[in-house]
Amino acid sequence: MAKKVTKEFQGANAHRYAREPLELAFAEEWQHRNTGPMGRVRTNLDYLMDPDNRGEPNPPLSERDWLVANTVIQWLGSHVGQGFIRDVLLSSNAKHSRDFLTDLFREAEKTSWGNK
């Protein structure tokens, strides 16, 4: 089991975090972006699931909703998920994103982030 990712942010296959560091990294970042000083309050998922974009989905998010979202985030860090991301970025509709990521990685190489 993951040491850093709390249960409320773990995907259905959290046992994989120990051998799949990118899945763990995606889960850790998801947790970081959805946890504030008061815990899980008005999260990214709340806004995604609210058609009015107020961060108040109706009905409120269930534990199942969270498990599905956490599992998709974990999947994005898997080999198959990374292939999906790669294929999207290589599509003709994603040229702007490719250019952005190229610039981002060039900048990262100049910083300590690129040396991790």
C-alpha cells in the first residue's frame, strides 16, 4: 500500500503503487491538488461533477465517485494510461499542447526539477 496517499485518494489498485512509481506520482499529485487546510473541501472533482461549475454537485459526491476518479488518475500513470496520453498528444489536434510541453521540458532541464 502507498505510504503517502491516504485511503480517500487511493485508486482501486493501490497495491500497484509500490512497483509503479508513476501511478504513485499521479495519485500523490491528485491528493495534493484536492486537499486543503480543511481536508477535502470543494475539490477538483466537485467542480468537474457540477454542471454549474460552483463546486457543489447534486447529489453530493459518493465514495464510489471518488474511487472511480482516483482509479482513473492512477490509470493515467500506468503504462496503458501513458500510451493514451502519448497518442492524444501525437494527434493532429494536439499541436498546441505538444509545443507547450516541449517548451516546458526545455525549461525543466535548466532547473533542479529536470535533475530529479
